[in-house]
Amino acid sequence: MNISLISLTENGRKISEKIAAYKTENIIFKRYTFQKFSDKNSVSFSSLKDLTGELFRNSDALVFICSCGIAVRMTAPHVKSKSTDPAVVAVDEQGKFAVSLLSGHLGGANAVAEKISEIIGCTPVITTASDIGGKFSPDSFAKANGLYFDDFETAKKIASKTVNGEKIGFCSDYKYINRPDEFFDEEIKDIGICISKDIKKNPFDRTLMLIPTNVVIGVGCKRNTDIRMFDDFLNRMLERFCIPIQRICEIHTIDIKRDEKAVAEFSDRYNIPLKFYSAKELMNVPGKFSASEFVLKTTGADNICERSAAADGGKITVHKQSENGMTFAAAEKEIILDFERKIL
């Protein structure tokens, strides 16, 4: 998670420095300090309004070290949707409270507030009903387990039921652990959660479909491939093999394609992380793959798309597809859902 720390005063600067000293692989802190109270390890700014607009678009979370009022006024013009807005948290200048203001569940603001409280020893302030009541939140569960959904009305209805002590239905095509049975009853058929890659599955009268984002696609293309042609090819492959683009967690390819515009553009357009592997790393991926002597001679690896798709241990579900020098393969990572898993 990419978290921006924004401070306006000297005391705020010290608090941001303390927070940023926390080191973990899951969080990248970047500090922004008002120019009068800046330091060499932070980015100085003069306009909070302009800075907020930029960071709102490019950060996973914004942590304002100032009053809630300032944080609300600065972010309000940029708020669009709970599915896309970043987390917003306000920490007071004495470092006593971390207040979750926006995108508590899907954006992770509640988790960010709790993490900051661990780091600086303050009190997290969380007002979402499911959290303060210790109830099940479909938003938080989905976020923590890499599940996609876009039916926010049904999610809201389910959250309301669990907050009020009612049970909902549940079914899953994937293994799961730590399910809180006080919230679920498999005999209930009027409303429930279904976890499946089959988007047409509809086991309840009103079903919240949670789709796992555990598909890795491996790609390849000849030098200077047309961007539109590459985009069209990949989308046709996804449609042919019934893979919603929301299921893709990463795009993999060989490292000699780092500067290939078609690959980078597809990654940016659909906001899917891009990962590169050396030829040696690809050749060390275990499994049976189709091999090409030409590709081996040209790149050092006998197969790029299949080997890169399986490079993180996923199981190949779509073998090599090729067209006009472009290649595609897909692999599915094994997942175990955990109802106690946290975002951070």
C-alpha cells in the first residue's frame, strides 16, 4: 500500500517522521511537509489544495496530520466512489487519535488508522457500524482476500443484516478458514454471498458475487507491436476463455520487454501490476511448456507467455495462444480464504 503522509506544522512533521520510520514490505510511506516545516527526507509543498488533488489520484491512502476539518475540505472536491477513492485518515497534531474518514473498508482507511495507532501509540477512531459492533463486513473481507465485486447495494444490504444480528447465506468454490458461523447459514436462500469464478452462478434470490483476483496472464509480443492491436488481442483472449479482466492480479513477461510500449500501456490502462523475469528465471520455472527454438535463440527462454504466467507458482489454465507475433497464456494461483485476514 502506497501511503502519503501530509503534515502542516513542525509537530506534524515529527509525527510523520515517526510513522515513516516503520518498515514493512506491505507499506510504502512517502512524506509531504509544508515548506516552512520541511526536511531533507520529505517532499516540500506550498499549496495543500494542489497537493491533495495530485495525491488523491496517485495514492492508496492519504494521512493528514492536522484537523479533520482540513482533511475533509481538501478531499471533498475529489470524492467520487467508494470503489475507487483512496483511504483518508486524519491524525491530530498531538498524535492522540487516528480518525478513519473515507473508504474505511474497500480503501482500507480503518486498517490504516489501526496500523498508525500501533506505530505511534494513539487511539484509532473507527465509526463503521460493522467494525464497532464486531460484525462481518463484506467490503473488508473482499479487500483482505483479493476478491472483486461491484454490487454495492447488495453488499450494503448484507452488511445491514449482519449488523442487526441476522444471518445470510454462503457458498464458496474455494477453501476457506475461520468462518464466523454466527453470521452465516447455508440453508438461507433469500440473500447471501457466493465466491466463485463463475460470474453466472446465482445460488440465492439476491446474490453478492465475490470473484477471486488470482489469475496471472503471461504475455509476449514482437518489438514495436501496435498498442491497439495488442489490447484487442488480449481482450479477445480473455473473452474466449471466460476470464473477466477483474480477475487478473498481475501481468508477467520477460525483462527484455521493459520498454515495450504495448505491454506498458495495457498495464496502465487497466491498472494491473506488471512483473518482469529474466530468461534464466523463466527457464527455471518448473512444469511442461511448449517450446520454440526461435524464441529460445532470440530471448534466451524457450517460452515466454506460459513460463511467465506460471512463474509465481500458479497452475496453467490457458496454454499458449499466438497471433501476429503476440502470445498469451494464463495461470491461476491457489487461494485459501481467511475470514480473519487483515488488509495490513
